[in-house]
Amino acid sequence: MTDDHRDRDLVSPDDFPEPHDAGSHTPGSDASGVHVWGPRPEVLAVTTLLTALAVLWLLLAESGPDKFFAGVLTLAAAATTVAGLMMRRRLVVSEHGLRVGTMSGVKLVAWGQVHRIEITTRRHLGIGSEMLHLDLDEDGLFIFGRIDLGADPEDVARTLKQIRRRFGQF
């Protein structure tokens, strides 16, 4: 492996400075050139409200089946809320590569490791859904939907391709 190849495949957390508006959700870029996508705040608000209502139901439930169902709903809603909060910055992009928030932590990916950026569309019962696929080295794959990104996957794919071209990566 040449030094050039090694350098293009190394990414550090310092390559992803905090966006100037880190508290804001608005997908897109800031003055530092960092692009951020993640779940919309409204989605997190709904899951938080659902968790609170499920806890209330659990506390007020009198019968065994009601308590069981309310407990399961509470756990599912709380897990969804925690997952959304952990992946608040689901996809962060800079000139150096990608920073992907996952349930197991943050994954850093250099542009040289990204082989393909594509959109797949599936239709089921007349309803279409689009997913952004990022194919990586060594059979790595990230798949993002509209809820993950808080934006249209096609718009995100277009932005990723523009950034990759701008910095000489394909």
C-alpha cells in the first residue's frame, strides 16, 4: 500500500469540526463547510411524548394485561427516543469524509473508502420509499432513509456526490 493510499483512507475526529449551529437541525452546511443531517426534532418530540404517555398509562393501569402492554409500549417508545437522541447527528460530511452516528458509536469514513453513492427506490402497495446507500471498502454498507436524515435522500446523495467531486474523490 502506498503512502498516498494510506493517507486518503485515514480520517480523524478533528476532520469534523463542530458546525457553528450545532444545536440547530437545519440540514445542509454551515460556514465551516461541514454538512449535517439527522432526525428532525419533531420526530424526537413525538417519541418523547409517546414515552411519557406510555409511562402515565403504566402508572394508571390496573389490570395485568394493561400493565403488560403499557410496559412493552414504554420500553419500545423509550428505546426509540434514546436511539434518536444518540444519532442526532446521523451523517456529518466534510472535505475529509463522513462521520456516521450509529447505535454502537461513531464511524469515521474517508472519501477513499466510499465506492458508491446511490439511491434505491422500493414500492410496496403503491407507496414508494427512497433509501440512500453508501457502499464502502470491505463490504461496508450504510443505508439511510428520510427519517434518519431529516431530508430527502436524493438531495443528500446529490450533495455527497458534489462534495466528493469537489475534493477530487472520483
